[in-house]
Amino acid sequence: MKKSTDSASLVEVIDRILDKGIVIDIWARVNLVGIELLSIEARVVIASVRTWLCYANAVGLLKHEHDREQEELALA
């Protein structure tokens, strides 16, 4: 019996998604005669906690409370 190496199992696909992460970004607006009726903005992120923490740290989303207080004082 020969096993196909091209096909990936569901577990492998889920593992890859959680390891690398995936972002789905949606932006939609519905207008009627120049009047905005509906606006939808959504960002769905699927990743493991470890992957998200690495990303969030790299882009500065994980600022400490002390850093936030210093920024607020600087802006005041």
C-alpha cells in the first residue's frame, strides 16, 4: 500500500495555521443615494497564543501599563 505524500491531513493543516497564523480583513460599505446605510469592518485573526504574542510584541501591541501612563502624561 502506497501512502500519498501530497495530501495533508486536517491536523497538519490546523497545526500550520496555528503556527503561522491567518488574518482575514473585511471592509464593506453600503450606500444608497449617497447615504451610508451600513458599514462593516472586521479583522479575524486565527493563530496560537504563542504566535499572536510574538506578533503583538513585534508591532508594539504589548506595551506595559507604565509605558501607557508615560505616553498619556507626555500627551497631556
